[in-house]
Amino acid sequence: MPETKQTESISSLDRRRFIETGVGATLGAVAAGSITAMAASETTDAARGAEMIFRGGNIITMDDKRRQVQAVAVAKGQIVAAGDEAEVMKLKTDGTRIVDLGDRTLMPSFMDSHGHFMNAPQIVKWANVSGPPVGPITRIADFVPVLQAHVKKNGIKKGEWIIGYGYDRSNLAENRELTAAELDPAFPDNPVMLIHSSNHGAVLNSAAFKLVGYNEQTKTPPGGLILRVPGTNRPAGLIMETAFLPIFGNMPQPSERVLLDTLDSAQQIYASAGVTTCMEGATHAADLRFLRKAGAEGLLYLDIVSLPLFVEVPAMVKEYAPNFHGSPTDLPKEAPSAFGFYKNRLKLQGIKFVVDGSPQGKTAFWSKPLLTKGPGGEDNWRGRPLFPPETLIKLMKELYDKGIQVFAHANGDAAIDVVIDAGQAAGLKAEQDRRWVVIHSQCMRPDQLPHYKEMGLTPSFFPMHTFFWGEEHTANLGEERASFISPMKSAIDQTLVCSNHCDYSVCPMDPMRMMWSAVTRQSRAGRIIGPNERIDRWDALKSLTINAAWQIREENRKGTIEAGKLADLVILDSDPLTIETDKILEIKVLETFKEGKSIFRRTTA
Ligand SMILES: [Zn+2]
């Protein structure tokens, strides 16, 4: 897409500034790039003739001012008109492709408000050890045959890693953790790692423990968990949090070429679900290098929003600003200009903090104890923060001072308090429009909502927890606290902008299932977890489109069907606003468009 003069001058100005200061673009020379959509919206020639017009069906705009229109015209990657059919059809030329929607529905494509894009190229190569409806595992005996089939299918050789994703004891009839001893007889010579559905832990077999150097002498690191064989100090299988994360970080990686070659399949996971903006919600230095290369090679056709993980910032500064000699937690003063715009479909948006772990893994940080024991059998367990709160508060304030957006993972109410404390320490106020995103905000307390309102904190909720872990949350937290997980209705009543995420690959990339959970809050067992927090369908769809766009400051270019916005669109086989509630889960994405270009088309019914 051609850039206007204005865009070019912005780009080259930034580029020059980075070069002059000698710091590169700090967190990636990602910055200096084309802002194509903004440029195109300033031109008028797009409106002279439509390349494509959608008409004759149901068109949902997600625009509160006008929820439905009769027709939409697209040119040069943008929506150039949306409204009454007679008006829109005036843009028809001989070359215009007319799409008659019939009984299909057109709406803005979905946006991933929190997930881990870098899991996608990997997952293409991993075994699915999730439980239904995502995967095949329902009992301990299921693991070995599923892994054996995976080894065969992928030609995994002796000594090579066998990796699975989606492990969760709550899927198992036995309701206990799988052990290394149960994997060892089938896989004596292959290290096996089955990653926990929270992505915060894994079960390893003995060959894997040997390879990573974990044995009876290994002490459990602070903030971590290593389950032991009863009566011994030998690791039993499950490791979590700080005992797992460094190991995962140091895993031998598939070669860059292999990973680059999986990028089409990886992006199709999103495109086939109608998602055109993906979140890489905890980016490591190596991931950023990879994504920049993918962008430079032209391999990205979806927009990727990257949030460098705060502990990786020193490594990134070293890589992209080698002449910077500040303290490890400082950022060069030019750092803010590395954020907020796309180059080669990759954008850095803010810095990601992780305050605690996962509620289903019992590694979140709560103010009151759970009703059940801790992950290692502890009494009065209320979890703990992963990092000292004082450090997190200081770092978040530093980013506030530099004007960089904060994205903080906080699941337990005590972890959410840490973010609120950081906001207060920084002097954060709603009218400053900083849009700190509190990712998950899962186990909120009602008294925390007014603080969100006051400081303009914006929650990205994870309401699918009501389905996948609703029963566990009720057992752990009791009925009252469990009813308030991902409290979307209360947040909307306080006029907070909230989004809905699936934390891919924690849960499947399935916006219709995300919507269904927000609307029904139904657990696997069919119970309603917090009926008062169910929201209506319109709000549920907003949380997957325009609200998610707002959180990353793209509400002027994405999230609704309005003239001037990008033609990021999806065609569904049914209307999610009117179909029977349980049929929402069956709605299929038929075609997905990124900037007017078809990037996914369903071939089978
Ligand atoms: Zn996450």
C-alpha cells in the first residue's frame, strides 16, 4: 500500500532520531515504519470506486450509534462506505466485486486482547494433551497412546523432546497429577514435557528431569513448586512457576527456519477463527528477533501486537541499544518512541508485567486463603506474588513517567491490589487516558472496581474460566468469590471498557466460545458461575472487537464497520445476536478479510 508524504516524513524523522541518538529503536527498530491505514484515511481517491461491496444480508457494525447497515464498500484495504444500500452502491464500478451475503452475517473481525502468539508456531508441532472439548485426554491412561501417535506422526527420534500442551489434572477422572513414573516405561529415551494449560508449569518424565538437571538435590526456588515422590525428595512430575519458567525459557528451540515455515499454519489458527489482530502478550528477546525477521521476510499477514516481558527488557536494551549504560531496569529516554506503531505488521504496544500465577494452578495471589489446600498441600494457602511488589510498583511507575503503556497480569485480588498500588504511587488518573490493562483481573473484589474507574484501569477478562475451571474456582474460593470471577457485568455497569480474551494457547482461539461464556457463564457441569455477571450479546461482541481495539489504541482504525477504518472483516454462517444461545458455539467462520484481502475461506461445510 502506498504511503503518503506525511507518513514518510514521520517515519524518516523517527528513524533519524534513533540513528542520531545511537540507541536504535531500543526495543526493536520495529518503530520507524509505515502507518499505512492512517495515511490512507487521509486520502480521498479510495472513495472513487469500490473494489468490493457486501450487501443483501445481515451486517453488524459494532458501532453503538448505528448497529446495523445494509451495505459496506471496500477499497484499498479500507472501508470506504457503510450505510444504506442505495448510497453504498453508488461506489460500484465495472470492476467492483459484489458479495451477496444472503443468510450470512458480516461483522468486524475479532481481536485477540490477550494471548501468546509465539505459542502458535510451536503448537503446530506439539501434541494436544488437553481435555474435551479441546483435546482427547480424560484419564491418566490416555496420555501414552496420544503421545505415541504424535511421535509416529511427526517422526520424533530417540533422544528428541516430546512436547505436549494443555495438560490439566482437572480433566482427569483420577483428579490427581500425572507422574513421571507413568510416562517412563513408554518413553525411557525421550524427554517428555507436558505443558500445563496455564502455561505456568509442566509434567516432566525422568529423561526430561535428567536433561534439565532436576533431582533429589534440587531445592525448590522461591515462588516455585516441584512436586516430590511421597516420602522422598525425588521430583514426581509436576513443576510450576519459577521452577518451570527458566527451564521452559532454555528449551532447545526448533531452528528459526523451521519456525518461520510454520508461520502460515500458525496465523491460520487465528484467521480461521476470524481473528486478524493477534497479541504476543509476553515477548522474550528471542521472540522479538524472530517476529522482526518474520516481518522483514513478509511472512506476516495478520497484525501482531507485542508486549515485551519486563524481565526481558534489559536483554532487549542490550540488543537494540548497545550504547546505553543505564541501570538494568532503566530504559533509554528514547524508548517510548519504539512503541505504538506497526512496521511489517508488527507493533510494540507496552511492557508486560506478571504479578502472580494462575488461579487454577493455585499460584495466584489472594488476600484471603483458599478453602482447599495449596498446590503442595499447604494449609491456609493464599498464594504469593511472583516478584516483590515493591519492585513491580517501582518499575510500573518508571514506565508511567516515560509514558509507556503498562499491561499487568494479575489474577488474584491481592495481585490486583499491587497494580492499584502502583497506579496510586504513579499518580495515575482516568483523565490521563493511560489505559493500563489489567490482564485477567480474574479474582477481583467488588471494592476494586471503583479504583479501576478512578485510574482508568481497563480489564481484559477471561470469562472462559467459568466453563473450563468453574467447578475448581467454586471449590477453592467458595460460591461468593467464585461468582465474581471475570465480573464483566459489574465492570460494564461502572462504564469500564473491558475486553474478553482466551489467553491462547491456555484456551482455544475460539471467539464464539469466548462470547458464549461471557453470555452464559456456564461451567462444564452445567452450573451458572455468577449469574449476575452475565452480559448481553452486544456487549459480549464489543469486548471481542472495538473494546479490544481501544485497549491498544487502535479504536480509530479497527473494531467497527465505519468508513475510514480498515477492512478487517469476518463472514459468519449465522447471526450471533439472534441465534439460540447454545448454538453460538456452532457458529462457523466462513471467510476472513485482512484489509480487504481474503486470508481464510472455509472450504468444507
Ligand atoms: Zn497470558
